[in-house]
Amino acid sequence: MPSSSMEIAILLRRVAEMLELGHSATVSLGDETILIPAKADVSCKYESGTETKEISIRVTWGLVSSAAQ
């Protein structure tokens, strides 16, 4: 599982590039290999508090993705 900021950036870049090209992406997290379909929904959320700021990137597919539309 990616643990450093650099490893996570590499994983995000690879997923983004594959989805941008219209291809599915495969990632390994823990002991699981996950296939992210080309038509997965990607959303980004920004939150700003008094002391912290946060960007959340969410990738969904399947029933959760269909229900959100």
C-alpha cells in the first residue's frame, strides 16, 4: 500500500492518465488488486477550516456510482 506522499502521487498520476485515455486502471492496495473501470466517476472536494485545509479525491463505480448520478 502506498504510504509516502511520493508513492501516493505516483498512484494518482497513473490512475488519472489511464482514465484520461479511456482505459481501466489496476492498483494494488494492501493485499488487494483493484480494477478501476474506464468509466469510473472521479470527484474532488475541498474543505477549509480555521487551521487545516483538505482535498479529497474520490473514485466510484458500480452501484454507488450509478446511484450518485
